[in-house]
Amino acid sequence: MRAFSAVLTGAVLMVGLPACAGDGASTQTTTAESVQLTTVTEGLEHPWGLAFLPDGDALVTERPGRLSRVNMATGQRTVIQGVPAVAARGQGGMLDVALHPRFADNGRVYLSYSEPGNDGSLTAVGRGVLRDDRLESFEVIFRATPPTDRAKHFGSRLIFDDQGYLFITSGERGARDNAQRLESHHGKIIRLHDDGRVPEDNPFLSRQGAHPGIYSYGHRNPQGAIFHPPTGQLWVNEHGPQGGDEVNIVKPGANYGWPLTTYGEEYGGGYIGPGTMEGIEPPIHHWTPSIAPSGMLYYDGDAFPQWRGNIFVGALAHAHLSRLVLDGETVVEEEKLLEEQGWRIRAVDQGPEGHIYVLVDSDDAPLVRISPAR
Ligand SMILES: [Ca+2]
């Protein structure tokens, strides 16, 4: 505990957010805010998902296969037992964690991960009951088929809506044509009941050969998801190829275009398709060049009143935290925060007191609290 106190003291930084260089009409500096960055815990190995528990602790996943409870006051971590084995290879491993909307009553914790198998790995989602730092009665409720030995583009963000439906963002696993094929779970948004059953009003139930869990298609590698409170709609972000990272508003049955449309190009250059096309749902925002967007947050806390209603997106390749200012469903301003830190940001979430938390992606990574400078 003493060591953690020292770490905490040494890690408190005062950071004035720098004016950001404009690289497009949508980028401008709007905030002269100063924030305090505090390392809550460190030494995490490629952390991926973050979920706050009702008691103020948080659950954090690490890609090699761990789920831990973090005491947010002391930084002390306790490894949760009873988690499934994962195929920790490439971009795969233990990925997201989410709590059931009625976690306080049922203790249910959901995990997405790459499940090992004879034919490679597949993105699986399962749930267990958290009891005394152990996940009990773990059961798989979804598998994104078919399995593949390509260890990338898992997607895997988990989010519940206010009716208790579970949405799973599923990447195309590096085989782009999968995204347009309704016989594949890859490159899709999936919508299920909390036990994995398919809702009776999913859009492709009557389509011959289509997987009934599919809610939308034509996605590449969606790794961030929020429910936009003013509209109740699901918003996701997804990695484009070279350029063409997107924010999309997810509508049932809609086609989001990959690989028929993209604002990006082949790695190293080369035409893939037009940015928009009849019958394709266009992104409401896109980044070219790519920032490699991962976790996403709709901020509605009290700690940063002028950021209420903004969307935050963690950027991996272009290491920063993107703050998007909205006018309705239009992004009108963007600010790049924490560029000086150079962090690949995997996840971003809002804590109970309205502070913002980010998970950094590296083999020796911190969980960082962003709070107002005092
Ligand atoms: Ca698209």
C-alpha cells in the first residue's frame, strides 16, 4: 500500500491542454481547461475494457487473459478467478467487460474475448456472476462464427441499452468481404437478449441464411460504442483502413458500407471505393488520416460542466483523446486532448464522480483519472 501511495503522489501531473494544430475545418481549440492526470494503477498489460462497480471499484480486463478488480482509491488490484481461457494472439485475448443493467441485483458480468479453437479463434461473449472476487457459473452466450486464424479486427465492445438488450460490435477479422455477408457474424453489430437469445424484432429474422442476431452490417472493426442520451440511439466508431475511421449512428438493418464504401484507401495507397453510395448509411464523422479510434464516451458528468454533451474517443495510432462537440447529430468541433502524453488510448469511461478515466494500451500501462485542476 505504501508503494502505491508513492506512485500516486509521483504521478500527479498538472497539464495545461495545449492549443491543437488545426488540420482541417472541424478541428479547433475550444477549451483552455487545465486538468489533473492521476495514475490510479499501473503495470497493466494491454488493458482493454473498464467497468465501474456500484461500490466504487472498477473491473479492468487485460488482453493476455486477466480480469481484475481495482480499488480506485488505493490502486490495489485483485485478480478475479473463474474467467475463461483466451487466445491471446495478435489483437485477440481478453477484451471488453460490461455489467448487466441490473448488476446490483444479479451480479452478472459480461466478457468479450477471443476463444481458442481448432480452427483459429472466434470472438465469444459470455457471462458469469461476480461473487467474492470470483466469476461463478460462467457461460458463453454468443460466438461470432466462423472461426478464423486471422488474429485481428475482433471489434468486441459490449453495451446494453436501457431496455436491457445487449449489443456486441463484431469486427470483420481481416476478411473484408465478410462485412457484407449476412451469413457471417463478422463486420456486424449484434443485438441479443441478456442471455444470448435473439430478440423477435431483429431486422434479419426472415432473411434466408442470415444470422438472426445481426442488427447492422458493413462494419470494419468497431471498437467504441455509446448510447447517445438525447436520441437513445446507438453510436459506434470503427477503424477504417488507411484513413476513413468513422462514427456511425446504428439503425436496424442498415448497411454501413465496408468494403464497398470508405473515405480511406489501401495501406500504402490504392482505391477501395467511394466515400458514399446509394443505399449505404454514411458516417456522421470520419477521420482521414486515421486516428485509430477505440473506446467512446458520451460525457454527462458534473466535473467538467462545459464538456457535458461532448463525445470522447480514444485514439490508438494517433495517440490522444478526441473531444467531439455536437450540434444535434453533427460534429461541429474537435479538440485533441493529451497529445503530449503520447498514449495509445484503448478505453475511456466516466467515473461515478464525473471524472474521466482512460486505459492506455501498452505492455506496462496505467489507468489514468482526468479531473479538474484545483
Ligand atoms: Ca462506413
